[in-house]
Amino acid sequence: MIRKFSIYKGLQKPLVYKGFKGKFIGWGIGSLVLGLVGGGLLGTLTNMYLGGLATIAAIAGGLTYTFYRQKSGLHSKTRSRGVFIHSTHLKQSYANTSKDGI
């Protein structure tokens, strides 16, 4: 008697929420929290309207930056162009070069 189980094939896919994928969900939440806290502090220290404007600007700027960084992929990779030749800095050891091998 063979039992068949359904396999969930989405296990290796990154988590997606409102257009943000993987680690960028945390970046988006961080920009929201920092914008609210920074705008709130600025609003209490100076003017309520200036604090509100700073809150909106910081949140919009943070989310825009997050969307921009997300376009390059989940993993930050350096994409260098050109040919790179790595020289070896190995020295030959003459310690075990006797004829008997010991």
C-alpha cells in the first residue's frame, strides 16, 4: 500500500510581502520605524508640521532606497568587469627534500 503525500514546492522561495522580498522586508520595516521615530523627535523638538514633513520624507526616502537596492537582487554581489590575474605567493619548502623521504 503506497501513500502519496503532496509536496509543497515553494519552500525555497523567498518570503514576499507587499513587493518586498526576503531581507528587504526588514529594511522596509526599519525605514518605517526610523522615519516615525525621527520625525516624532523632530516634531517634539521644533514644530509639528516640520516633524510631519520629515516623517513623510524619511519614510518615502527609505522605502525608495529599499526598492532600488532590491532590484540588484537578494544577495549583494560585486560584478567586476575585466580580467583579473592573481599571482601566487607560495614558497617552495626544502625541509623534507632528503633522499630517504623522512
